[in-house]
Amino acid sequence: MSGGVDSSVAAGLLVKRGYDVVGVTLQIWQESQTDPRHSGCCSLGAVEDARRVARALGIPHYVLNYRELFRETVIRDFLEEYARGRTPNPCVQCNRFLKFDPLLERLEEFGADAVATGHYVRSRRAPDGTMRLLQARCREKDQSYVLYMLQGDKLRRLRFPLGEVRAKQETRHLAEAWGLPVARKPDSQEICFVSEVGGYREFLRKANPDALQAGEIVTVAGEVLGRHQGIAGFTIGQRRGLGVAARDGKPLYVLGLLPAERRVVVGSADDLLRRVAVVRQATWWPPGPKEEPLRVMAKVRYNMEPQAAWLHTCSDGTIRLVFDDPVRAITPGQTAVAYRGRTVVVGGTIEHAEG
């Protein structure tokens, strides 16, 4: 229970269905957030919200301290990736290391059979007995993109009560009907551990000043247009805040980051288009990698509609997603996920773009 409306309603649905439910909150960030955009999880205020919901549902509630693990995995990766000129996805890392394994490892301690969460995603047992991860009924809120790493025995012990919900408004209606104190709490819209007024750049400046060293902003041809205060303050596809202008007056976008040279490469919107995403650390779902190219629908951003592509498995363990039509701003460090129908086929971290 993160203290948000989704996990609160997930707990409520299980209570209404007659399950014995224990609410558990992972305390993974030490700061109390007053801005509702940051209060969906992690903070001390969110823990108190979860406690109030548990009280309203009449279930026991426990808080487990995983702040150090969060710092050593999610925060460290966040800082290191930005220093490398990549754009990390902390939600994926949090799901990989914190949201599931700690609770699954302690099921017996709680006398529980399974762990349920408020994620919008579905799971299903295939005829061969293996588990599959599917997109949620609510396409707008589907979170399969950030949960592609859940597999096998782990998935068998997980439950997703909101997977069949068709609209987020249904979730809020249930919360209001049950009188839950978080019924109208806004969804978290920002990185949960970033509370600084200056956003993630200010967080990076405080946590790792070496990642924000001044350098040049250049065109693809190498023409110097200006200077910047650190490549960690930029991401592929960014337009605002560049502080430079093209000679022809057309908008400029970040095309690439060169940490060794401390350079930010900029160009036109057309220059952002690529057809190939090379993906490492691939997590395959049964039946596993294919020798022949596989027809899939794939996405390289959370809020992107999946696009038609060919999936190629490489001898070095990486995969290549070759899109039918060029895709905008394929970003190293972000996640790529491929689907067959509504079912996840494979996911991983984008290494670079080609084409």
C-alpha cells in the first residue's frame, strides 16, 4: 500500500471479496512531501495515508524500512545513468528491486499466500502452465511497460486486482463509495524522490555535482552554438531550456549526449526519428528468444502507443527492434517492451538507436 488511491482500492477489492488482507507499506524515502504531485508513494506522508486507509478497511497495517536498499539500487542507478549521458527509468528499477521481492520473501512471516498491488496489469496461466503478463483492460493506465521483468514463480504469487478495471474513474468511484480518505488524492506525476523546486536537475546537482560540468552545445556538423551547465540536465528529444537557437530560426532538439566530450548534440525534429532500437538486458517471456524475426508491437516510452516492428534476436544477447515507421526520440537508458496482442513478449533497456 503506497498511500495512493490505486493500491488502496486494490486492498478494498480484496477485502470485499472475502480475503484476509494485511496492508504493508515499504518506507523507501525519508522525506515528507507536501506537494501532492510527489506524494503518491515513498514519503512519510504517504505512509500515513496508507495507515488511514488500512484503518478505514479494518485491516492490520505494517511499515517495512527499505530506505537503504532504495538508495543503493534506485538512487545510485539514477545518478550513475545520468552521469553517463543516459536517461534512467527509476520506476522500472524500483519494480525490479523493491516493490515485489522484499514482500515475496516475507510471505510466510505474514502468513500470506500472495502479494497484491495496485498496478494496472494482468497475469494469466497459459495452457502449458507457464505464466504470461498482459496489458490491463484500462489502456490509458496500463503498467505492463514498467513490469516486464516479473516472471515465473514470482508472477504466480502476485495478484493485480485493478487489471480488469476499464477506467481510472472506476477506481476513484470505488474509493469514494467506501469512504477511503485518499479517494480524491492526485496521481503522482513526478519522480517520487525528487522534491526540489528545480526538479531532477537540482536533485542531481546536490547529489552528484560532478555530473554537471559545463560543456558545449553543438550541431550534428560540430558547429558550436553555445554552452551548457552539465549533460545530466538534458535528455533525448528535449526542446525547452536549451538556451541556443538555430541560424534558420527552426526549433532545436537534443539528439545525443556525449559525456566524454561534455557535449550536447542538437538538431531538427526530423533528426530525432530512428527506426531501430538496440536493447540490452532483455527479459524474455516463454517460449523465449526466437531465431527467426518476430512480428510485434513495441513501445520505447511509457506514454507511447505500441508501434509495428520486427524483433530480431542477436548472438550477443541483445535484441533489435526495427520499426516499420521511424520513431521519435529513442532514448538510451529508457525501457523498450514488445507485445504480441496484449501479451508481453520481451522487455529491456535501450542501449542506443540506429537508422
